[in-house]
Amino acid sequence: MTDISAFAANLDALIKLQRSAYLRDGFPTAEIRLGRLQRTAALLAENKDRIADALSRDFGHRSHDETRIGLLGALGALRYAATNLESWLQPEQYTPMTPDARARVEYTPRGVVGVIGPWNFPIVTVFGPLAAILAAGNRAIIKPSELTPVTSALLAELVADRFAPSEVTVVQGAAEEGEIFAASALDHLIFTGSASVAKHVMRAAASNLTPVTLELGGKSPAIVTEQFDLAEAARRIMAVKTRNAGQVCLAPDYALVPRALEREFAAACVAAVEQMFPQGVDSNEYTSIISDRHYRRLEAMIADARANGAEVIEALPARKANDGRRLAPTLLLNVNDNMMAMREEIFGPVLPIVGYYHLDEALAFIRSRPHPLGLYYFGADDQQGRKVLDGTASGGVTINDVMVHMFGADMPFGGVGASGMGCYFGKAGFHTFSHARAIYRQGESDSAAEIFRPPYGERLQQILAAAIAQ
């Protein structure tokens, strides 16, 4: 049996194991769900140093503090779900058709949920949704990224130490195994990654009518207005644009700045980066690009921008040799839509700066592109701010900062259109991974049921006439 055949057989056996346990044991009690959430939180908290070391090895270099920030997000989601689990499980009461009837909705588990995680933040993007998956009473099979093999192997070990395979388990593999995973007979599938891969995931999942949640990315814009201090906007934008070397789905992909202020904004970005990384790209806090292929892609993107007329500004001195894949934060002025940097999601420390004359022009620029995962607006929370919110579509919005909207454990997080579908975190995630089961108990009186069966009488005619009347 080939390795790929063995993977498929093992995955099929795991799905059957979890589904049979789900059907045999019924819906887990609140106590069982709480225990699973607590075990998961302990897994992360007790192994934070091993996880940080594994990710640094996978990247070539990554700050342990960078990884711990991601751990905070995952732990926040798990602890918030544990705290609010009892209230989420309470049935929702609805208005029945007759006074002596009863109508309610109970949220029931979907069954076996598959999680395909990405390489950039493999902890929060796996364990964040896992909090909602477990709170909803599901079992889970996790397929982490092949680009972080050390971390993926560690997660498989840690999960196996805490969970029976019938509860939560990890499978490993590359792209071919990922295709098999997406095409498996799961009850729900969440994928975090690129839009191009998501199309294949959806196509594969459709073969089993598996519902999907997609957390993608896109070109998230940052709008800077004259209402906000330019230097402070630059500091806040570059703090996220250089986080994980820009390998963040919510990193700003371009900045829209008032005309005649582009160069001043670029200078403020350079000053901000120099302050954050005093040792340049060799600073301990600065992360390497994940692979040689991704590094070459970013280099090609910068070269393409230069060849098409952009002014390229390196915010930190570049390394003389490409060792460690440390790519200097790079600003692009005089950009146009012919450049790769304006057509593709960047996913690296490269920031195009686009000038605009009026806010309407900036909003039209955003609307002409696919809906992004995040949108950032630096200005007053006034009529102009309301115009930005009402005149654009995005997965989420942060006003006067970048990416902060995803850190609220009680707020939904997800994309719209090309940036994804569905959401997780908080109660919204609990609902995503649950089935809303409508339950109606008919009243004691026969009259409620009689009016809807032949022979139809005068009472039904009165009800229909009243209901249909203009």
C-alpha cells in the first residue's frame, strides 16, 4: 500500500471511529465539553515553550514572544467558550402558533469536524476554531500545514497525549493528503488559507455535501485621513505589517494616504520600523520568511514593482546574503495596477502606498477590488467614518488601529466574499459548528391541527383571508 493510500485508509478509519462514537454516546454533556476545553487549554499553556521553539525551527527564526501572542488568542477563545458554555447550551424560545403550544431551538453537534490549518499562525488558526468545535459538542480531526513539519509533529504528539482518537486527533501530510482530507465524508470542514486553494477545497467538499467555513485573506486596505496623526498611523500600520514579517492574513496589503503626503507617510513608516527593530532584520523580534519559494516570490514582486516604475524604499538595511530568509520591510511608491504587488495578496513585509485626493476616491478604489478580510480606517468616528463603514464591505473593521478586531474572544471573526465565508470565535463560532434544531410541541387542543387538514372549514378560510389581505 502506498503512503497516500495508507493516509486515505487511516483517515477513513478515524472518521468512522469518531462518527460511531458520536452516534453511540449521543450529544456530550456540558461537563464533558468543559473537560475537553480545559484539556486543550492546558495542552497549550503547559507546552508554550516547546511550541515556540518548534515554530522558530520551522521558520528558520521566529521570536518566541511572537508565538506566545498567538497562544494568547487561542487560550482566550478556549477560556471564553468554557465560561459561556452553559448559557450557549440553553434552548432559545420562539413564539408558537397557538398559546398552548411550545417552540424552541436547540443547538446540536454536527458530528465530525475537519480542520485544515495554515502555516503562518498554526496555533490560533487551529485552536481558535477548535474552541467552538468542542463547545458545540463535536469531535475533530486536524490536518496542520506541511510547511511547518516540526510544529505539526509536535501538535500530533501533544493532542495524542490528551485525547483519545475518538475525540480529537491529528493527521499529517502534504498537498495531496490535503486533497483527500477535503474530499472526506466529514460533517463540517473549516479551511484557513489562500482563496486559490479554497476553491479546490470547496470543490472537493461538495462531493459529500460537506458544509465549509473558509477563512481566507485578500488585500486588506488601510485608509489614513488627515484627521489622524500621520506618524502614529504609520507606527500602528507597520507594527502589524512587520509582525511575522507580514505573513499575516489580516496584515494591511496597501495604504491609502492623502495625495502629497505619501512620501511623508513613507518616512514615518521607516522611522517606526527602525524604532521597533534597532538591530535591523537581525533583531530577535523579526521573523524569517517561511520558505525559499515564498522568499523568491516576494523578491520577484519587488523587482516587478521596480521594473514597472515604482520607487522602492527598504525600511531596514537588507542582509548582504540571503541567509535566514530575512526580508527587509519594503515600501512601494508610485504603484499601479499592472504590478504584482497590487494584483496579488502580498503576505510579506511589502507595503504599497497609494495616494488619493478625496475619500470617495479611496472608497471607490476599495470597492473595485474583491472584499478583503480586514479594513482599517484612521480618522474620527464621525460622519466620515460612517461613510467608510457604509461604503465598503469587509470581513471585519478596526478603526484607528490594525487587526485588533480579531482579538475579542466574544466577537465573530471571518471573511466575506473572496475573503471567506462563515465565522468563528465566541457564540458565533458555537453556532457555526452547531445545527440549529427547531423543536415544536403542538398544543393539547385538536383545533390547532384540524384547521390544516381536509375538509377545510370556515375557520381556515377566515385565517387565510386575514393573513393574505393587503
